[in-house]
Amino acid sequence: MTNPFEDEKGVYHVLINEEGQHSLWPSFKEVPQGWTIAHKADTRAACLEFINQNWKDMRPKSLIDRMAKQAEGKKPN
């Protein structure tokens, strides 16, 4: 049995969650709760390219926001 996440000939979506994290997702599987489709029904290679082009910072959005607030608090007035 082939892993549906590694099928080079499969059709995939790119999903994104509220933290800005991306996921390659087989198009035949139901989209999990908390995720939305950012790039619809494409080849595995095209979806991976979409992820590479659009997910530059691997940190969750909440961590990025928290670090930005901490940095603002350290700036001199």
C-alpha cells in the first residue's frame, strides 16, 4: 500500500491553518477541522512549490506575534 502523502502521481491540496502553517493534503481526503484550502487540486510537485514560495517562516503565527511584541518592549523610548 502506497502512502497517499508520497504519491508522486497523486492530486493534492495545500492546506493552511490559523497559525499560518501549511500542509500537503491528498485531495480525496476530507479537509481536517481548523484547516482551509490555500491551493486547490494540483500535482504534488506544484503543491510543494506553492508551499516553498508561500511559507517562508516556519514559526507559528502566535510565536511570531509574541516575539514581535517582546522586541517592541525592549526598544528604547
